[in-house]
Amino acid sequence: MTQQQGLSKAAGTLAGSMIIAGTAIGAGMLANPTATSGIWFAGSVLVLLYVWFCMCMSGLMLLEVNLGFAPGASFHSMVSQLLGRGWNLVSGLSIVFVLYSLTYAYIYVGGGLTREGMQVLADWAGWAGPVPSRTLAAILFLCALAFCVASSTRWVGYLSTLLIGGMLGSFFLATGSLLEQCELAILLNRGDGQASIYWQFALFALPVCLASFGFHGNVPSLVSHYQQDGRRVARSIVQGSLLALVLYVIWQVAVQGNLPRSEFAPVIAADGDVAVLLQALSAHVGTLHAGGFLAAFAYMAIASSFLGVTLGLFDYLRDLCGWPDSLAGRIKTALLTFAPPLLAYLVMPTGFVRVMGYVGLMAAIWAVLVPALLLRASRRRNPARARVVPGGQWMIGFVILFAVLVFATQLLLLAGRLPVYQG
């Protein structure tokens, strides 16, 4: 049994669930309250439930298809064999664009958080010497986590479990006081007088919420990791994505139960920056200790998402290039996975902002539309194969409709043709 192959039966699905949850949560946690401020709490819960259901189903669709292939097969093998070269090109370009862009963004954000952490430690220890630059901190952040990804899925699972545990602890420490002081009148936005215009902002929230449940690049890795045990992978997908959903809803309560909708303008103007959000909240509740806990949570969220995103990219590129699961094969795959986004960061350290608007557009293709089309083609080719996804053809159509809706929404947003809540 190789390192890439499964855990023992006793290990259960904890590692798999943590990989799914850790990949999904990421920085989207901090973006959700801003993206859903137009529809506020009740609307945000409905949108999050809708997006979670569709993304969970598309993940299970990908699982059902992947079980019909040899262990190690990723999007390249599945799409080329079931949908043909044209769709394989479209899928491949969208996968590489999304995962490279996210890796690029996480290197930038992770480097900044690493440097801030080093500065805090230096101040605490009384160190008067120089602190590593943001660029050096980003390289250290990348190298430490890249080694884990290149080693095996097993190590990604172990580290993701530790990070998720730390995330949960820091998250509840940060939100504890906020949850105690939240007010139902603020949470339900009573007396605002704008109820009639809530739902015109619903579409604006969809792309951000979709990105908040982006774990699909890890499904082929988990199929190989659990030796094609479909039940364990399915439980990992459902449990991990549900954990993300629960944390999102709790965070919505903590923020939107304290900060009135009418006072969200400065947070929206700052693109949901945590410091600005805490400053706005401090006018209503005490957030003295929340800042440090939120900083710790953000760092672990970025690290866990980096692991999940790059694991999916790593396995996709290894499958695409046909390299073996050997030391030499993994070294070559690691260089192809991590060198391009690192080089892009060194050349354009803030350039990712220009392309992130297109990530939701591409993610709607490869994480939603392609899995639905793959399942339809797979069932036509092998109608007797055991099914993972319930609902038959109507479920496939339901997910395809979601993909089209998000794709059209992102195009309208990029063209400036949708209303955007400004506070």
C-alpha cells in the first residue's frame, strides 16, 4: 500500500471530512456577511442552504463518476473519456485557472498573516532585530505546506484535522461574546423599512457562496485515499460540507445579530476587511479580544484551504501529465503545482485582485456543470452501476440549472448589470 492509498477502517471519515471542510471554509467565511448583507439573515440562510445543497450534490455526482475509474484518475481522465476533447479543454482550463488563482491568492494572504504573526512573536519576546519581509514570509508559508501536500494525502488529512480543531476553538472564542449580545430585532432587521428590496440582491450573493463550498478538487484525491470506498467518501463530503454550513450560519448570527444592516456601508466599502468589520461591531459590542482570535482563525482557515486547494491541483496535474505516484513523479508534480503561482506572486504580488472576479465564473463550470454532465454521460454508458446521488435525472437538471444561474449572474456582475447593495 502506498502513502497515497487509504487509511485503515478504524480511521473512519474524520480526515476526509476535515479536508472537505478545511478546503471549503477558507477566506469565504469572512466574505459571506458582506456578500449577503443585501438580503440579510433570513435571506442569507436560504441562499446558503440552496448553494450547499447544490454543491454537495455536485460533489456526490463527481464521486459517483470517479468510482467507475481506476484509483488516481482525476478530472482529466473522466472528462476526456466521458465528454470528449472539447469539454476536456474547457474543464481543464477552468480547473487550472481557479486552482492556480486561489493558490496565488493564498500565498499572498498567507504571507501577510505569517509576517504579522512573526511580528507579534518578536514583540512578545522583546526581539529588536529585523522581521522577515512579507515575500520571505510567503515563501516560508508556501514551502511548509507544499511539503505536506507533496508527501501524501494522509499528511494533508492529519494537518487539516489539527487546523480545523484550532479553527473551531478560535472561532468560538472570537464569536462567543458576539453571540451572547446579538439582538433578535437586529438579526431580523425589524423597522428597517426596506423589506421589499431584499431579494433584488439575492443573485449578488450566489458566486461568493458558491466559492464558500468549493471542495470538488479533493473528491478524486479522497476516492484514492479511501481505496474507492464510496460510502466513506460520501460521508466525508456530506459531513465536511455540513460543518462548513453550520459555521457559516453561526458567523452570520454573530455579525448580523449585532451590526445593523443600515450601518454595513463601511464594511462593504472595505470589501469585508476584518479590521473594518470589528471596528464597526465595536460601536455596538465589546470586541477587544475578538481581533486576536479572528486573526488566528483567519490564518488557520487560509492554511487549511491552501492544503485542500493545492491537493486537488496536485492530483489533477499528476493525472494530466501521467506521472507515477513515485518520489520522482511527486517531485515533478510539486514543482508544476507550486512554482507557477509562486513566480506569479513574486512578479505581481497583488495582481490576483484583477483575476479573482473570474474565479466564480470558472468554478461554476468545473465544480457544478461538469460533474452534472459527467454523471449524465456515465449513467448512459453504465446504467446498471450502483448510484450514489439520489433523484435521478431531475437532480442532474436541478444542478445544471444552478450552474447556469451562477454563470449568468457572474457575467452580469462583471458587466455591472446587477444591483449591488451599498449599505
